[in-house]
Amino acid sequence: MTPTIRIAAAQIDVKLADREGNLARMLAKLETAVKEAAALVVFPECALPGYCFESLAEARPHAETVHGPATIAFTVACKKLNVHAVFGMLESDGERMFNTCVLVGPSGVVGTYRKVHLPFLGIDMFTTPGDRPFAVHEIPVGDQTLRVGMNICYDGSFPEAARVLTLLGADIILLPTNWPPGSECMAGCVVNARAMENHIYYLAVNRVGTERGFRFIGMSKICAPGGHVLAEATHEDECLLFAEIDPARARNKHQVRVPGKHEINRVADRRPEMYGKLAEPKKG
């Protein structure tokens, strides 16, 4: 039996427009999680700048390039602690700004993801929709390799996003979020469903606290390939969630419940020829 990989979700409060303070809090949580043997630590959406900006002009001073001060600081910390981390930021790219999460390790930036599906809420009212294909990134953990896919918050509402990452070989999908009231079903049901229907691990990490009247509900969760809960926060307090995961379990899509009588494979049993409507351009 291969050893499991310990992962962590850091459910934290975030102060709007305080990059230095938020960065310091994340790095402190990173160190705490590593003391608990975490090999991968995931922070919420927009954990670096905050979320509830009211214009592009207000947010722009709090955006950075991917290889800016925050990722440099995370790289130094990840190298010292021998850990990988994912955190949310606002990415500056010329005149454009993206809601982005960054995967950083001891060698620097491993991968990035720009949020594809944008709700009419907070900074997402002003950012540019993600313009890059979904991708899976491999990170070394001891003698193993973990295949990581990333989505952000509202992306979790679109099963196509998780399915594409699954077909690309993801062992786990990471979903940094800023869930406000009204998102309880996402936290309570959809995270489990994405893990179950794709037979992958799924980690959703929300923030807590309040920004400009918006309260964030916590309820971070880590689910296993069968959809059952490995760890969850049912409250709105800061906390670290930990779970042990086995990439081989996510990769074995052929589930034998009763040999020769009840076997399923949610990848091999697909019928792509019947799904043409999904790929049609949207109208209106």
C-alpha cells in the first residue's frame, strides 16, 4: 500500500485591501499546517487582496503579476518548509485583471488558474473571464506525484469544469471560494457530488468574516472519490482542515461493488457522442 498524502484547507478571515497583512496571516497558517505534516495547503479565493471591491480602479492597486511579491514570498516559505501551497489573488496582466489562484512550491510557481465562470458579485463584476484551457499540474510528494486541478468558487457550479479536469487526469480538484449566504447547497451537497461523479478528491476552502456587508459562511470541506466527507467545517470560525488522500484511489475509476454483478466506471461509461449540445456556442 502506498503512503497517503496529507493535505490541508486553511479557512481564514481576510481583510479587504490589506495584501501585506493577509500574506503574513497565510504564511503563518502555512507554517502551522506543515507542523501537522501537510504537504499541500490551500487558501481561499482572493485571500491576498480581499474580494468586495466596488470598481476596477479600486482593485487595481491590489493586483499583482503572477511572479510578484506574494509568489516570491510563498516560494521562499515553501522551499524552507518543503511544501506546496495554493492561494487566491488578483492577477494584473496589462490592462486586464483576472481572479486567479496560484500553485507554488519549493521551486516557485508550478501553475496558475484564471477563473472562467464569473458571477455578478464583488470583484468578479469587473475582472476578465479566464482565457486559458483547464490544466492539471503535477507536484512531487515524497516518492509520489499528485495531479492537481484548480477551479475557483462559481466554477464549482458547472460540472463541465470538474469533468474536463478529471479527463485530464486530476487526482484532486482544489476550489478556493468566497461563499456568501445562499451558497449553503454548494458547500453541503455539490462538493460531495463533484467528488462522487468524477471519482476524485475534491477540496473546497472558503473564507470567513465580513466585507462591506457580505458575510462569508465558512463550511470548507474535503471529500473522497466516493463523495463522502473526509473533513469539514460546519461553522464560520477560522480553522485548518486536514485529510489523508491516496492518488491511486482516484486513478482507479473501475469500481467493483459486487464482482460480475455491480461494477461502474464513471469515465469509461460516458457517452460523449450523446453530449453534443454541451459544446454548442451559447446564445444570447
